[in-house]
Amino acid sequence: MEAAIQIQNVWKIFGNTSNDALDAIQNKKISKQEALEKYNSVIGVSDVSFDVNKGEIFCVMGLSGSGKSTLVRHINRLLEPTSGKILINNQDVMQFDKENLQDLRNKKIGMVFQNFALMPHRSVLDNIAMPLEIRGVSKNDRLDAANKILNIVELQGWGNKYAHELSGGMQQRVGLARALAADPEFLLMDEPFSALDPLIRRQLQTEFIKLSKQMKKTTVFITHDLDEAVRVGHRIAIMRDGRVVQIGTPEEIVVNPSDEYVADFVKGISRLKVVQAKTIMQPIEQYKKNFGENLSNNEKVSENDILSKLIETSVSKDKPIVVVNDHNTEVGIITQSDLLKAVVEGNDNE
């Protein structure tokens, strides 16, 4: 996979003596509390490193104060790191001058915040077109682009309305549309749906997943909700006290938490939502050798299908399930015994 964003050993320490505090943290191994007491410095981000692959939705999650929102603001240098490197398409963002940084923010990165931040005196269309207006795009061209995005986020007919006439969910769609209007390569989304009612939040998650497959934007998605991270993200980084404590796919994190903190986080997530066919399947050739069974009439599932779907398929036919890959090649077999084992192991870990 090609890395589009690279975060390398990033530190953010707030305070007038942040460099002295960083030196003491790294060389004298002082604690977060000692940094506060001796240097009046607060550790926001602590030696964080990860790559975000091109076209990936990379979720960063953690509780309030974990450093996740602080971290995302370093990617486009809304915050300056105390130490470390940030590379976008292999270019060191820390070396950008004012003009290149402005170009990065205006053309390559779109941001969506929890606070919709819509301009109340502007129509929906004008709000969406604002990034193109900043670029100097003509009025006709930017309104044409805004209208196309309006259709994508399913707000047809609302272009001439104002923010106060829209529901919270609709306002957040306008915020997303505004971020997409300039056709950025990257999206930074800081708890974009957390202020919404649960039903509206889930609807927008579904629409965002569909939209991301269509537009293939590289996305860093900040959330405090593990259910949301599991549903939306290709991979998840879990933060605690400014550090990343585990990075993995939703399945990896739920099935193999790295420590008690992560295990406590994921204990409410059902394995039915994350365990995939390719994880529990048997090699098909070995199965045929052992049982010599004709599988031509058996149900087929994708290797990426989750456990809940596999159980539903198995119950409906009461036969082993054949697993196929993206090329429709048969790669595995799943018996009802395999399914039962996958569910029981999950219960044992809770």
C-alpha cells in the first residue's frame, strides 16, 4: 500500500518551555505530571508515528483528552509540532513556506468539524462554494460545482435555504459538501457526527461510507466512539494520554487487543460485526481432500463478509459455506463448527 500521509515521531508539548520539557521527557524520562510541575508544560501528543494509505479511512479514537483532535490539527499545520515530521505525498509539510502551506490547505485538504461552522448569512449553495470562492473561481463555475456536490450529499432543492432552516444532520451534510467542493485529495474529519442524534449519526455514517467508496478520498477520521470507528474505518489507531497504544483493522483490535485498556474499550463490540470469513475459514483443498464433498451447490460468500452474515447464510442452507476472493476464486470453506467456535471464543474473551 502507498502511504499518502506519514506521521513520524510527532510530539506536541504546550507551554513556554516546551523544548526544555521535551528534552527532559526524552532524556530524563520524566512523567507527564513532572513535566507539568517542573516546566509548566502539558503533553498533548507523545511520540506518535503512523502511515495513512492512499484512499484509506484511518480512524483515530480515544477518550476526551487523549490527544486525537490535537494530533489531526498537525497534519495541515493548524498546530505546529514541538518535534517530529509530517509528510504528505512524501513532501515534508514542516518545510512548507506560507504560500505552499496555503496551497495545501486550500486545494489538497478539506476539513469537517463537529461544529458545522456554516455562515448564517449565506445560502447553502454559497456555503458549499466558499472554498472555490477563496480560490478565485468564477461565480458560475463555483455554483455549478456546488450544485453537483449538493446532489452527491442528497440535498437537492435545498441550495437556496439558510443554515437555520436546516436540521442538524442536514447542516452537517452541508459541512461535508463544503469540504468536498474543492475536490481535495485528503479529508480531515474531527468528530463530524458526534453532536447528532444516534439515528441521524448512523444514517450519515452510512452515507459517508458510500461516499468514500465513490470518491476515494484519503481520510483521517477522529472519533471517541468505537462503534463508529469500527463501522467507518479501514484501520483504527487508539490513543491514550497522547500516545498511540494500538493500530490495526477493526477485527485485529477487537480480537487481539494489545493491553487491558484496549480490551476494556472493545469489550462491548460484538465479534459478529468484525470477524471476517478469511479469518475463520479452512483451506478448501484440505477440506475436499478430507471429505471429498461436491461443493458446487453450496452458498458462496466473500472472504471479507462478517460473522453475522456468515451465520445467517449457514442457517438458511444448513451446509458448509464456500469462501471466494475478489477474483471469485474459491479459497476456503466454513463449517457450522467453525462458526460456533468463532462465536464461543468471543464470549470467552468477555
